[in-house]
Amino acid sequence: MMQLTWDIPTRLHFGKDCIQKLGEIISSYASNVLIVTGANSSKKNGSLNDVIDQLKRYNIKYHILDKIKSNPRVEEVREGILRAKKENVDAVLAIGGGSAIDSAKAIAMGYYYDGDVWDFYENILKPFKALPIVAVNTLAATGSEMNGTSVLQNESRQLKISVRSTILFPKDSFCDPTYTISVPQDYTIYGIADIIAHLWEAFFGMGEATLSDRFGKAIFDEVMEFGPQLIDDLINYDLREKIMYASTCALNGITIMGKKTGDWGVHAIGHHLSLLYDVPHGASLSVVYPIWLKWLQNKSAYGITKFGLTYFDTEAPDETIDKAIESFRSINAPIKLEDLNIKNFDKNYFLQLLINNKASGAIYPLNESDLKWIVDEMVK
Amino acid sequence: MMQLTWDIPTRLHFGKDCIQKLGEIISSYASNVLIVTGANSSKKNGSLNDVIDQLKRYNIKYHILDKIKSNPRVEEVREGILRAKKENVDAVLAIGGGSAIDSAKAIAMGYYYDGDVWDFYENILKPFKALPIVAVNTLAATGSEMNGTSVLQNESRQLKISVRSTILFPKDSFCDPTYTISVPQDYTIYGIADIIAHLWEAFFGMGEATLSDRFGKAIFDEVMEFGPQLIDDLINYDLREKIMYASTCALNGITIMGKKTGDWGVHAIGHHLSLLYDVPHGASLSVVYPIWLKWLQNKSAYGITKFGLTYFDTEAPDETIDKAIESFRSINAPIKLEDLNIKNFDKNYFLQLLINNKASGAIYPLNESDLKWIVDEMVK
């Protein structure tokens, strides 16, 4: 039996030049914003200038924090919170991909909290209030522009954790595929790998949410039709558009309605590759998934069979895994640890950290011997 | 190129006993509500009592308008508006299917307007403000519980028209499949026919919104898997649940994102069967669709071919139409005019009214000779 609450408050403005509506739309609730972005790409792709034009046109004051990195860290967020408090902003505006948007969410909730924002991530308290969040998405990947999740890493604590709350949904998100045209091939690939991984994490959340599973498969079909084409034709607007909209739908909630949660075991492992070796998020997932599926094959005949039937029209686990790998291969995503070119991969340290941090899935829990099996397979 | 705004503000509370959250949730904005419902079913299925229990528990005052009919009319809505003004309510709470919910939407916007509410339907002015709308949905069909559309008929004007606005989305909707278990077989069938018709109207809206089309097909597959089973097992909760969630998703916007509009030509014709002969909405659609598809076959090779490829994996128009008819037949929906048992069907009057009211589709316009062809086919 299915219980669900569909509560997706974000207004998504999607399409060429949608940014031209930004000033008018946000001026109803924002008069002084903190722009949260990275050092380079929002300057290169023109989005920062376009946003500033809009803000000026509507007399919205702004301040810029332009030091968010890929795999965003709590340090920059803390700086952003101080800045937001000092400037007394009334909204946080992210420009970028998941890193900028997740950081903006953290700043928006940290603004109202006197303690350390990291407390939300370690579940010491739940998010209780946040400034309005605006997202100008420039990367098709995480879906953060239309969900209530923020993922940060804390290097001193050696943790990369997500927090989720309805109050962390952006109020308005603007997705103009034009800004993604300058994304290089590797990050385009990682973004698509991330989309696929989101669909599968939701699928393995199980529960008999048949229609949600069908929506997930629909997005997968879309990505498998247009993703491989895009990799060979990076400046094709129409293909950028297809992948950008798919990435939003892959994690805005429609693939998970009626399930209590996704599994997220692959993400839990992948996050540690990012944490220790700064592996791009999507790349970590396409490397871990094939091995996790092999692990699942030994663990749950039901799980792997249902996956095969839903996604690849086969009951045979080996064929299912081959086809899953083929999905990643079709977009040239890394599928083996060696593809990541990690210098000095320390297998024992990596495993110990997974164990210490209790890396696991919600539906398919990973105990120490499971993690050991997976790490052994990774280095084989 | 695709432009879209995803703005679906309704919070959907779905599942067994979700009504138990109603009082707490709506008490944050409602203290005095007008309940809008029909004369019978909400008493029979227990939903009215359950709602009243909740309202009492949270000290929310209420007034009841329990005379909404299937194919709702502007007369009852006008009465509801007077009542809402007199009692100075702060929310309108529908209990029922599309008829009750559409009427509640009309009352909610009519409350703030001194003129006749029908003006909104004839597009004399746009909806500008509405009371908060709450929906307790008890019929899987129209999807009105999660969209901004209201359809009313006006017998003196011989019109049945829809109006659409973001302000007409219910604020909170509660869908407990339990309430649909007592829906008789015929109305269960009409509801499923309505779902299918919504998917196809969106599909024929065209535009290259490939992912939206995939979502539509996903819902169709869900309905074709569980709909025929439900017809033979009306008290099966799990099947009621599948169809109820599918009905919401079929018209909450996700199948139309990136398209400017659906076609709605079949609805335009079907509405006139309801207007003149009180034909249930879904029944009118399953009768008109087969003929409209035959008409389309002569009109647009592209349209019928794309439909066949997307829905039935065939390029052959005849096979496509056969399979479309088979879809309706699989749920025992009426597919011919004679199945509707209309007494004294006046072909010429019906055609003249279609012509006078300019019944047409947005993408596939219907001129007089098109309408004549369609009506001739209907009576063949």
C-alpha cells in the first residue's frame, strides 16, 4: 500500500532566455541577494552577467560569493552564512550546478541558526527555517534545482552527507540549456551518469510504486536516446535541452512518490571517492554501480530480477548487469576504478572510512563484509 | 525548442487514511469553510463524515452545499458563491470527483468577483484571486484535484467550457482510494476512459516534448495493466490505488510540460454530448475518440503515425485505430454512440450546436465540414 505526499513547491522556469524573467519574478520577495557561485564557469557561460543585468534592472542589491568548488565544502558555506548575515540579505541565489545550489541551500538555512550549519548534516537538528532560495542551474546533473536536498562535505570530519527538507526546495529555478553548452565533455558525461544513478537509486527504493518506476524508466529511455548523441555533439542545443530537463525530473520526486526512500547505497560509497580523491560525483557513481549490482545479484534475486525486467527486459542477472554497464559505456562514463586515474588509491583506508562512516543503503544495507567485498571488487 | 513553467503548487496527500491529516493541515489557513459536494456519494462512502470529524476536531466552522450534480452547472455555483459570501468563509472544501472540485474552484474565484462567475468561463476576464481550495477526491477521473482547471456547463447558454489558472490549483488535496471503492462499475469505467483521453489530448498537443510524451505513455501502460483488472474486481484496494494515482498524474501537468497546450478537440465534442444528453464525461470521450482518430487519419499522416509509434508500436494507421479502440474496449467503455442509449439523438441539432459553439482542437482545428464528417460517422 502506497502513502505519499507530493509537495514540490519549486517553480521551474525552463527554456532559452528564461533568465529574462528572473528579475521580475524574484523582485516580489528579494531586494538584497547573496549570489553563490563558482570561480569560473558562471563567468564563462555568461550566466553571472545575465543574472546581474536582471538584478540591476529590478533594483535588487547583490553580493557575490564566487568560490564554491565542485564537491562543495562546509568551509565556503560558513563563510557564505557570515556574509549573508553581515549584509542582511533576504534571498540566496545560486548560479551553477549542484555544488552552487547545495551550498546556497546550506547558507539559506544557516542564516537562521546561531550554531554551526554542519549540525543539520549530522542530524543534530532538522532544518527549521530558510531564506528564499533561487537557483540558476547551469549543469544537467544533480537535480538540486528542484528538490530539497543539499550535500556537503566536511574534510576535517571526513564526511560527505546530505540533508533533506521541504524548506530547502528553491522557490524559483531557472534552467536555460544555453548555459550548459560550454560544459566540457567529461562533466557532461558525469552529469548523465548522475541522472542514471538517481533513477536507479529511486528504483531500488522498492515499494510497489509501479507508476513511479514507470516514470523512472521513461526518463532513462529519454537519456539513453539523447545522451550518447550529446556526447558527440556537445554544442547541440536541442540535445542539451533534452538532458537538462531529464536531469531535473530524475530527482524532483516523481520517481520516488509512494516509496519511503531511495536506496542510496551507491551514493554512500561514491561520496567517499569524492571525499578522499576529489572524484567528480557522477564519475564515482558509474564506477560503483556495476560492482554494487554484482553484489546485489548475490544478495537479492528479487531485486536484480525486478531491475532487469523493468529496465532491460530480461530476467537474467548477468545480462542485466551487462546492459547496465553498457548504459554507462554508451555515454563513455568511467566504469572501473582505474578509469578514474586516482593517484595512490589506498584500498584499506578507503574501506575503513566506509566502515567508520557506516556507508550503507536504506533498503539494501551494507555491513562490513559487504563493503569489503565491494572494495575488493573495485580494485580487482 | 521547449519552453515550460512547472508550477504545480498543490500538495497532494495520497493514501489510506490521509484524511486524518486534513484538520491539522488546513487549520493553518482555514477557520470557516464551505463544503461543496453532491447529494449522495460523499455520504455513502463516508468521506463527508470523516471530513466533518476533522473539522470539528480542529474547531473549523463549516457550511454544506450538497447539491452538486455530475456535469456541474453554473446555477449551483452561483448559489455557492452567495453562500460563501454570506457566511464569510475563508476556504472552499470540495468532496467528490471533478464535479465537486470544479464547482469549488468556481466558488473560490467567484467569491472575490462582484459580477457573474460565468464571465470567467466566457473569458470576459481572467481569474484574479481565489479563496484557498481544498479537495477531498473520491473519484479517479478528472485530475481536478491537482490542476488549475474548472469546467462548468451553462444550459441557458448551451455551453460547457473550461477555465484555467494557477490560482485555481487546490492548496491541499486528499486522495484516499478507500472512498473510490464504492464507485459503481460504470463510473469506474468512465473515469478510466477519462484518464486515457487526458493522456491523448496532451499527446496530440504535439510539440517535441519527448519526455512529457514518455510520461504520458508510462501512465497509459499503468492504466492498461491495472484498469481492466479493476473493472472485474471493484473492491480491490490496491487496484483502486493504482488507478487513482494514475488519474491525478494524467492531468497534473507532467504530460504537457513543454507543449503550449493539449489539443482538446475530442473534449470539445464530448462536452456537447454531456450538455445535451447528460452523457457522463468519460463515456462521451471514449465514444468520440475512435471517430476523431479516423478523422485524423485523413488529416495528418504525421499525427496518426507518431501516435501509433508512441502508443502501439505500429506505423499503420488502421492498426493504430484498432488498438486505440481496443484500449477502451479492454475496460468495457462505450465506443459507439448507440452504446450511450441516448433517447432521441438529434443529429442536426447536435451538429449545429458544435458549429455554433466552434467546437475545435487547438492543434487540429475542426471546421464545419470536419464536424459534419465526425457527426456523420457517429451515427453510422
